[in-house]
Amino acid sequence: MKHLLFDDNGEFRAGSILSEAGASLQVELASGKRVKIKSAHVLLRFDVPAADTLLPAARSLAEEIDTAFLWECAPQQEFAFDELARDYFGHAPGPVEATALLLKLHGAPVHFHRKGRGRFRPAPPETLAAALAAIERRRQQEEAIGAQAMAMAAGQLPPGIAAQAAQLLARPDKSSLAWKALEQALALTRQTPERLLLALGAFESPRALHIARFAAEYFPHGFGFHLCSGPPDDVVARLPALPLAEAEAFSIDDSTTTEIDDCLSVQALADGRWRVGVHIAAPGLGIAPGNGLDALARERMSTIYMPGDKVTMLPGAVIEAFSLDAGRQAPVLSLYVDLDAHGERVVSRHTRAERIRIVDNLRHDLLDGALGEEALDEEVLAGDAPIDHPRGAALRVLWRLTLALSAQRERVRGKPEPRARADFNFYLERANGDERVRIVQRRRDAPLDRIVAEMMILANSEWALMLADHGVPAVYRSQQAGRVKTGTHPLPHQGLGVAQYMWSTSPLRRYADLVNQRQLLAVLAGEKPPFGQNDAGLFSIISAFEARHAAYLDFQHRMERYWCLRWVGQEGLGRAEAVAVRDDLVRLAAAPLYFRLPGAPAIAPGRRVVVDLLATDEIDLSIEARFVELGAAPDTGEPLDDGEDALVEQTA
């Protein structure tokens, strides 16, 4: 025999024998390549046909063999391919016939299970039936995938894709039929998933796309509260039993704020000194650890903000029960600080849970002009030049204390606190089905802003000290060597210039603050705090809170960027002023829209530049711009690096 057929790791090859020695053979393949094989791998020896014609002829003959009929003809036990070839053809098979049957058996793994080189066993009837059913299902699925892909390529949105559109963008299951169909459609259309789904009408707008993708990842059951009510009736009934404070309080917030969780008070003492109160809404009195409301708040971890909208951490009924709205008596956790005769130094402090009368909700965006530094800088104690506002005298006291506390923290920081950075407020105006956005710039050094920020820093640092003195763990915040950390033990916050710090002044909006408030309430009541030292539950809360809070901030920034791009188009901006940040990064002077200017010359931070805005994209939130020329001298409102911005910890 001059030629042979052999098994080369599951692939059949034919060649001519050059030499044979023991269990090894030298074989020349049709390509001219010479290989050494083991005799155990040889399946068939033959003289005719030529080695290079065997497999092509066998493949042609194999196509004529019916697999199902072959399975019926095969013995139920294990067999060799040449044995079945003899029965199938009714005579001793020639090399082409034997090879054709081998190829057919090898190519039908569903019908025939391979048991060794050239040996097979037919699949049991029930196994074969299940396998064939699975193959049919896969065929139907492939047809469905192909049909959906073709429909999308033709501009039609299949219902199955529409129902999963947000999930396909956020957390796609790449083994799902919907993803495979979308993937095929993307290959056909050469588009990104976002652009294709938006073009097909899966989302009504780029804004809806961004929100739906975020919801699919973090709120798969929607933003609403299901089967949820306010705090238990027995808790609400107990709140009026809290002592009523002598002071009357007022809040300072933006006009869009609805969760009012902090307010202030100022009382004149009999000896001519002042008592300042910081009063924080007290949902910790009504939301017990582990109850349904607590579980809901713990799942959400924080209120989510976006221009023109928000997703609250707590249901509306709970917020309504504890929000510090004017005209009501609300339960609060109060920090009172008594000042020295000059109103600039805290000489004593105490904390209590109580009710307080809320007499006003001030809106700083409406009052910043009337209650600026010139009005508040008049002599407080002499009572000169009274401010024409019901809270004017109280605000002067708070302003003097704010300046003193700020100076004290700056001495600890070792450098002035950056206050020149500009903030931006977004206001959406809806009329006749159209939406317009207003972006209003306001400086962070406005007196009303600084008063609230300083009073919140005071409360957060004093209450952190109170828990630390009692050896009670909490969700503490610290900053050392420029790094902000969260932990269960108090450490200095160098950025703020305080010895200890925690978030506790926004319990309606942040779960960390609610946890800390309950720790404080337990200490005041002389009870065991919900969390003790080295409590695994508290570590779990910190980890989950940080992850969620970071994700929510990222979403907020993305939505602010979206509305900035909308504003650019709405205002028809082609050429605009920007402020250099660092390297080639700039920000529009009139909006918090950051972008890069490739090819621009070296520009000092804070320097104004003129740019051409060439194109914007509301889907990938990008902007294309070109440097035109240098503008005005350095702007005092330049953005600062986050690491240098001590006021990032404010809870106003």
C-alpha cells in the first residue's frame, strides 16, 4: 500500500508513505510537506486513488449519505467506521467509500458520539431527540436574531428590543437574543448602540436616553416608591411630645430646594450676648434602623440631583413630615452655641432633640443682592443701619460669627480658603411643550452662602467631636495629604481646618447623615447606639454609600453637561469666551462646560480665551472647539482643582 489516511488531532489527512519503521511512518502530504506520524493514527491504507484525490472524492460522496438513515442503520453498540461502511454499501468498501462514511460520521456529532480514532457509537434515541430539538431552537433563534437585525437596519424598532433598550445600554447580557440582534444591526449600520437605538425611537431624546440608561443600572424597578407610605402613625404621634424650643428658626436655600433639612436661629441673651442655633431635620426620630423606610433609604443612599429634576432618597410623605417648611413646628436636632461679648467666639455649646417653629424659608437666589457684604458688614452689636428685612439683625450676627469661624479655620489650614470659584445654577423653563434652560452664575463667596456653609461645618465638626468624646463610631470624613477618606474613627480634616468632621446636616438627602443622626440621638438619650465599635454593618454602609454617592455625582455631572450643550445650541453660540483651567482644558465663562482645545498655545490658568464652538453632540456629550485668541487678564473666578477646594465638604 503506497498511500494512507490518518487522524491528525481530529483532522483527516491523506499522504504517501515514504518509509515505515516500527510504530512510526514518514509521510509526504499532497502539499509536498513531510511529516512523521504514529502507526496508531493510521485509519486506512490504499493504493488507489492518488492521495491528493481521496478526500475531495470522499467529501463529494459523503454529501449523498443521509445522516438520519445512517443512524437507523448503525448498530447500537460501538463500531468501527469501516464495519458500518461494509453494511451500508453492501460490499467491502473502497477507499473513497470508507472515507466518505468516516467523514459523515465525524461530521454528525449529534447522531454519533466519537469513541476513539475511527470508532463511534450512535446517540441514544432520547438524547438525539433532545439534541435535535435544541438545534431547532437555535435555528429559530438565529432566524429571529437575523430578522430583528434586518428590521433595525431598515429603520424599524422590534418590540423586544424596545422593551430592553435601556438595559442593552447599561448592563447588556451579551448572551441574550436581544443583544445579538443589536450587535448584528450595529455591524450592518456601523453605528454605536446609543445612536442606533435613538434613531429607531427607543428613546424620545438624548436626555431620555441618559436618564433611562442610569435608571436601568441603578433603579431597574423605576424611580418611584412602591407600596411605601410615611413614618408610622405611632412615631408621628410621639413627635409633638418633644419640648418646644424658645427660638424661632429660618432656612436659607435655593428656590428649587424642597427637602429643607437645615435652618438657623439667633437669640439675644439677657447679658447682651448671642445664642446661635443650627437646627437639622430629625428623620432619625421616625426611621428606626432596619425598618422598611430605613431599608428603602439604605438602598438609595442619597437623593439624586439633575438640572430641573431629582430623585429623592425618601418618599414624599416622609419628607413632608420632617422638612423644615415655614409655618410649622418641626422635630429637629439642634446645636446651640453661645458667643462671647463680641459675637466672634463660641464659649459654650449644647445639643438637644426638640421641636422648633419655622418662621421663614429664605431663598438666597432672590436675596443675594439685597443682603450682600455691604449690608451685613455694618456694626452688629451697636445695631447701626438696620437692614430692611425681618431676618436682617439675625443675619448680621451670623455673618460676624461666620467671618470669625472662617478665619479660625484658615489659621489651622495655613492658607486662605478658596472662595472665588463660581457656581452655576440650572433653571428649566417649560412652555408649550418646549424646554429652555437658564444657567445662572453665582459666586461661592456670597454672604448667605458662606453663612450656611460655615454653620454646617460648625455643626458637623461639633457633633463629630461629641461622638468622638463618647467613643461612638460614625461615618466620619477626613482629609490628610490631600486625600479625602471616610471611616469609622475621627481624624483631622485638613482641607476644612477642623480636628474632626462628619456629614450629619442633610439626613433627608443622604443616608450617611441619617446614620450619624441616629448615633447622636442615642448618645443624647443615654441609649446604646445602633452601631458599635468595629460593627461590620457600619463598614458595609460606608462602602455602599461611597459607591452610590460617586455614581450619583457622575450622573449629575453628565446631566449638567447635557444641559450645557443644550444651552449652547439654544443660545446659538458660535464664538464665546472661556477660562483656562490647566494645560489645554478650558471652561466656558458663562457655563460649567469643560472641554479641551487641542493645538492651543500654553495658557496660564484663569486667563480668558476666545474660542469657536464648532460642533456639539448631546449623545456622547462632546464638544468640538477651536482656539481663536487670548482674552482678558486672569479671571478671579477661575475653577480650582478639587484637591484644593476645601468647600467640597459643605452641606448647604
